[in-house]
Amino acid sequence: MQINVKGHQVEVTPALRDYAAGKFERVTRLFDQLHDVTIVLGIEKLLHKAEITLAVSGKTLHADATAADMYAAIDVLVDKGEALLRKHKEKVTDHRAETVRAARYS
């Protein structure tokens, strides 16, 4: 799994890159079928904007967040990314009792 941090009309410093990658390492433990994470950091007028694209087993999930500070935008984005992955994982998981019982006791 790769974590790519890019800047849109903004220079991404090593501190920002390490902060964003460190925060999203926690998200990668949530779902093991995560292939690629792309984080785009930018500034629009006075707000700092962070966008994420998650490539997950045939689907692409997208979220964005804005805040007055880039680090705050990354924190909000991590929370949104976790919510997206939890929702996707819940949809993918098979909840039928027969299948689960057969797999558990065979």
C-alpha cells in the first residue's frame, strides 16, 4: 500500500508529508484491502484544503476537508477517511448467519 502526498499550488514540506502519512497509517490498519492512498493538500483563498482518494478493491472513495490550518484539515480528513472505510467495509462484509456459521464451525 502506498501513501502519496501531493501539493496543489503549495509546497509540501517534509513535516507535512510525515504528519499526513503518520495519520493515515492508522487508517490502513482499519481495512486490509486498501491499495493506494493519495492526499492532495492545497489552499483556496484563506482556507486550507485537504483531499483524499482511496483505491479500495475495485472502488475509489473520495473525501475532502477544509480548515483554517493545514494540520487541522488533515485531522478532519483522517476522520472522514475512517468513516468512509468503515462504511465500505460494512457494505462488503457478508452478514448472512448461515455463511458465517458454516465458515466458523467447519
